[in-house]
Amino acid sequence: MQRIFTIALVVLIASCSGNQDYKTSSRATGWKMIGRNGGSARGYKNQSNEQITGPGLVFIEGGTFTFGRVQDDPIKDWNNIPNQQHVMSFYMDETEVTNLMYLEYLDWLKRVFPPSDSNYKNIYPSAVPDTLVWRNSLGFNETMVENYLRHPAFAEYPVVGVSWVQAVNFSKWRTDRVNEKLLEEENFTAKNARLQVNGYETFSTDTYLKAPTRTYGGNDSILQGGSRYKGIQKLMEDSTAGRGDIRDIYVQRKDGIFLPDYRLPTEAEWEYAAVSLGGIREYNSERGRKKYPWQGQYTRSGERKTRGDQLANFKQGSGDYGGIAGWSEDGADITAPVAQYAPNDFGLYDMAGNVAEWVADVYRPTVNDDYNDFNYHRGNVYSKDYRHPDRSFEIIKSTSILYDTLPTGNLIPRQFPGEVLQIPVDEQETYLRTNFSTADNRNFLDGDEASKSRKTGDKSMYNSPQHTATVDSTGAMQRGYDKSSSRTTLISDNVRVYKGGSWQDREYWLDPAQRRFLPEYMATSFIGFRCAMSRVGSKSKTKKRSRN
């Protein structure tokens, strides 16, 4: 009996020892993955870490929902016909991007890329919102023209006058600033160095991951100024293996420190987040349909303490932008400060009213759900890194900034200094693939070359006006307004969807399924935006439990 007990004890000890070793060893090979006797000084982590929630974001657990109009359709405009879609989990800004948030972006651009420098003279102006959107030929709105963006009284109001292109550039900037701070907090870079950089030493997440020694313009005092960096460098030098790669002393994607990109939400993500079906879900079915981001069929609260209060900021009738002063009003005549009304079931504010919001998608009247019903999005344009014959990356320099000239005549930088140059994917990436065949997929299966009419030879389903603007050799702007009388549509590959009602919209537009479009280079006084971020890893943050 004692011998059997001894054997069992040995087996138990060996099992415990194996489990302990498993924490630092590969399940594939049994080799140690971390430590100085492993494959490298900094190997892969053997335990998964959950993605942290980035600044300003709220977690949205993905799922299945009815994408499109499920309520009133008095116009019957053959737009956004209901179809079932599945959206992966993601994160979204709790509120719309405010004036204060956007001013932080503008101040950073002005400090790092001063307009007085000839290399940067077009960067800051390209990001400034168009404050003239407040003007009205028969209205006195100069107070908003002069004060709305910069006066502290409007700091927590949603930014407007921002085009889709400007919103995308803000999102990219935000990604790099958040990851730059995370890198410093992990003690890899010199403390507060991010506050002292100039146009030659900017940080780019993508550049750091692919060519870390060229980040911050190759400034070693910043790149190698953190205490953790120095400790890992010494560990590599002392390693008996001596096989470390130079990149192992820099943060890599496998470390899980950097967050995915901030970006505009797709239309499906935005609508899913706005509808927030959790409040009306019973097991795996819906109890009724939701007309608004909140429960119920009315725009006024039915709660005892707030009964009769408006649940959103919208135009209630002709000449009625808020109600009678002092009684049962929505508290705003134009936009309102963010988070003034109750959030929806996901904890998101102002998903109806206040300002409409840009989303990532190119507009089309219908959704091609026969082709895809998972993470639906129209607007993919794929690119890749430009690499020299020696496989080194081409980094944008202060003297090599490329600009796009918008039809309005505004210049928008394609990329900023310090970023890896991006070029369209070519046959090298598309050859013999079945999932995509070209870089630009904005008009995929919708009047593109592959599906054009063989009878008429039309290359596009939509013949929208083609306004142009070019800069001649003298630097003068030459604008060309399309005066053709044969145009039949405003839809093109450069019009983007915006969702949600605004302060100047009637109740009809508060339905999350409603959708409208505007050219991506235009701005208005009633369209703002909020950012989203993809979720990596598990679908849910919590384990599911039985309801019984």
C-alpha cells in the first residue's frame, strides 16, 4: 500500500512540475520560450493577455442583428433593405469627438509641423475644420463661425466642419499618440521625449513595428532612453545563446503592448452599436424591434423621474430646434455638450441626435449580403509597404511629403513624415487568390470593370459629376467645375455614408438604420464623428453563464 502511495506521489509531483514548466515552455516543441536559455532574450508569451481598452472607448460585444430598416419606410427609396449580418466585437468612442479633443490634434500638428516651415506649410491647414459651415445666407450665425471651434464654452461640444478625409487623418494621429504613450509607460523610450519631438523625429506605430531603429528619425536618445530597454539590451549581451535579433530589444506585436488602430467605424458596426439589442433580447431572439437607440417608440422619456424629457437633441418641428424655453425642451438649439442625454444599452452617448456621424463605408443604395454577411464593409483599398531591393523600408521624409488635391482645392497629405510609404497591392499579392483580385474594391460587384454592361460598354454604374482641382507649375490652383448636363447621379466611389440624426434633423432620421451620403471631402455644421477600434482575441470579456 505504501509503495502505491509513493508512486502516486511521484506522479503527482511530476505532474505539478510539468504544469509549472508548461508556463514557460512551448506546447508544440517543449522548448523554453522565455528567459536567457530560450530561443531569444524575449520570446513569445505563453499566456494570452486581454486587449486593454483604449482611452475614450467602450467595449461592444459583437453578434448578429438585422442591418437595415426595420421600422417606418414612408419614402420607399429602395435604400438599406433589411438583411441579417454578424459583427465582430469591437470598441467605440463613448461620445463623439469633441472640439477639445480635436484642438489637441491641431495644437500637436502646429507644434511638430510649424506652418512657417516650407516643408510643412500645408499640413496644419489641411486639418483645420471649416468654420464657414455655420454661415447661412438668411441667418445670423457669425457667433458660431468665430467661436464654436475654439471658445472654451464649446470645448465639450462635438466637433463639426470636419470632412471624412480629415476624420480619417485624426484617427491615424490618435493611434500613434496613444501607442507612443504606452511605449513610454512601459519604459522603452525616454520619459516625456514625445513632448519634445519635431517633424524630423515623429513616432509612427507601423514604422516602429517594422523598422524600429528609424522611428523618431533614428534618435537613439529617445529610442534607447527607457530603463526597460536598457535592461533587455544588457540581458541580450549577457545571453549565453548569443542568437538574439536586434529587434528583440524593441517592442514587437507579440508583446501585446500596442493597441490596434483607431479608425472610423464601419456602417454595420455603427448601426449595431446604436441599436444595442441587449435590452430587448431574450435568449437568442429579439423581443420586438427597436426604432431608436433607446427602448420604446417615443422620443420622450417614460421614466418616473424624467418623464416627458426629450431623449435626444433634434429638430422637433418647423422652426422648433429645442422647444419652448424653460419647459420640456431638449436643452439645445444647435449642438449640445456630449453625454447630456442618457446612454444606450452599450453605454454610448448621442447615437441619435446632436450630430450625425461619418462612418467608413462608401455609399451604395443596397447591401450585397448575398456575397458577404460577416463584418460587412464597402470601401476597402488595400496597400502594402514600399521596400527597396535590399528589403529596407522607404520612410516618408520631411522633403518627400505627397499631397492629394481635393476637388475643393484643399491639399491633404497622403502620409506624414516618419511613416512607411504605402503603395497599392499588385499582382504579387493578388495572383491566384480567390478572396480579392485588386487593390481598390470600392465598387466591387457594383458597376466595376468585372461587371460592366457588355451591351453599352459602360465602365461605371454611376456617372456622378467630376469636379477637378490641380496645381500648375507656378503653384496656382486651377479649379474645374463639372457643368455637364448628362449627369444622372451624385453617387461615386468618393461619397461616404453618414449615420444618425442631428440637431437640425427631424425625428425620422433618429432611426439608426437611416443613412445618407456626402462626398468625402465636404463638411457640414451637423456632421461629426467618433472613432472605433477592432477587438483582438476573445469575443467576450466575460464567460457566459447559464441563465437557469
